[in-house]
Amino acid sequence: DALQDRIRKDNGPWLRASGLLGSTPVELRADGDSELTDEQVRGLRVPSCELCGGMLKPSVTFFGGSVPQAATQRARDAVAAADTILVIGSSLQVFSAFRLTRQAAQANTPIAIVNIGPTRADDLATMRVECDAIQVMDGVLSRVCQGGWG
């Protein structure tokens, strides 16, 4: 892939430090994060768009960013068509996600929440499971699919 080749070419020092090209690796955590020195961060180079010269960004919405209107509408439509909403591992502190659970509650759509700690929509939930999502998903999915809400 041409973009990956450009990233590798422009970031040789970081790639060597990461261990991907040998040398001394940085410590990569299970979530993909790593500790980089200020010097390593200053040395990172992001390729610019070959058409306009602008910054390339992934097609995701970062915290604090605005969700594109088309994606927002698709999410609203999906909630409107759903017979159940399942929230897994989210505090729903981001308003765009909380808004969708509110939409479901206003339509009397059952909401199941699996999370460690409180969420912004706890009072809207038909079912709430306080635990690590990974440890209980098989049982929760079975119960939700069978309609066993209570």
C-alpha cells in the first residue's frame, strides 16, 4: 500500500525504536498504546494528501469531534428499527451515544446495559448487568435473545 510505504519511509527512526525494524523496542501495551519520548513524538511524520496537501485523517470521530451527519442519521434509523438496544462497556458520557439510548427509551425499546460502574443511562435501562463485559457476554446475549428481561 502506497500510504503505508510513505509512512515507513518518513518514520524510519520511530520504526527502529518500535522494534519493527530491529533495535531497542518501545513497550507496546495490550491496548496498542506505547510510551514515546518527546523526541520520538516530535520526529513522527504524517504524510499529507497527495491531491490537496492537507492532513490525512482516519475515518473515525475522535473524542470532542463531531460525528458526520450521515452517520448520525444512520444510527438514529438503526435505533428506530431495533427491537432491543444493548450497551456494552460504555459509560455513555459522550452525548451522541447517550442520545441514542434516550431515543430508544422514548420509543419504549428495551435497553440492556453491561458495564463496570454507573452509566449516564442507568435510569433508562430495562436490564443492567454490573460486571466485565467479556466475562458475561455469552450469558447476557443468550438471555437478551430469549427475551428474558426480568
